[in-house]
Amino acid sequence: MNILLLLIIKLYWAIFPKDKRRKCIFRISCSKYVYQVTKKEGLLKGLTALKYRYQNCRNGFHLFKNHVDDGMMMILPGGGLLLEGEISERFIKV
């Protein structure tokens, strides 16, 4: 059954070129992350990853500097916290 989710993601990649896709706030794009999780851990984990990314990869996040290690951190709309290594590089270079 996970083949169906993987196929949908591959179709998404084929239909929408990279420059036309919405920019992701995560370092690893949402579609790539869901593809990797689904392939490695199966459909249920892939759907869980898809739900998490769908709920959090949107406006409403807050970016701030962590004064403990001088790195950047991001609070997601759902309340989750991203460390600098998980945040898209386009936000870190700001």
C-alpha cells in the first residue's frame, strides 16, 4: 500500500518542477522527507510524517536566535521546535 503514496509523491515531482513548488521551511523538503519515511518505515509512518509536515509547513512560525549556542531556532505553527540543522538554509542566511 505504501507504493501508492510513493507514486503520488513521484507524480508530484514530475508534474511540478522544483522552481514552481512552494518553498519549504524545513531543510529537507516535505515531499522528500515523506518519501524517505514511507520508503524506510512504511505507509503508516509516512502518513504520520505527511500530516505533521502539512500542519507545520506554513506561515505562522517564529524564528529566533538561541543565546545559549548562538544558533537559530524556529517555533512551528503547531508548537513544535526546530533546531538550526532542521531549518531551511534560506532562513538561516537572513
